[in-house]
Amino acid sequence: YEKGKHCKLLQKLFKKYSPYKSFISKLGKPVWLTEIGWNTEKYSQSQQAIKIMEMSNTKIEIGLNGLFLYCLMDDSTGTEPPWGIYEKNGTAKEVVGYLKNN
């Protein structure tokens, strides 16, 4: 993963909603973004890692207090796409190494 790329969609979203962010920050309340993720049926593990790290860097840039992934581990029943950062057998996906080191 190389730093420098940013999640343009999130930046556009907060630019559009900057009055809300400004209002919330004046109240002194934390702003969290929840349930983000990229499933590894649609994206490779490398793409998932890049997107999560970009989102993490963007979170810092725009001043969010928290960023939460949609799912820690893939669904063991196989009824949901693999959104987790761990496979259903507990094996870490690529992004876990990046998150541990950053």
C-alpha cells in the first residue's frame, strides 16, 4: 500500500455535507462512519486492503473520530458475501497486515 491516494467519494460526501460536519463539531460530538467494507468476491484482497487504507487515511484528513468496518470475519454459513478482514476459518486477509503496521 502506498500512501497518497485518497477516497474521493468520501471526500466529496463530506465536502457536500460540510455544514453538518461543522455543526456537529461545534456541538463537540464525535463523528463516526460505520459499516464500511469491500467484499473479496468483487474485489481482490489487495484491492480490499488499498480501499480500507485509503478510507483510513481520508478519515484522518477530514477529522472523523471513528471508522468501523462492516464485518470482522467472513460469514461461516456462506449466505453473505465475504466482507470480513479475516476468512471464515480465521485466516487473516492482506489488509490485516497493513492495519497492524499503521
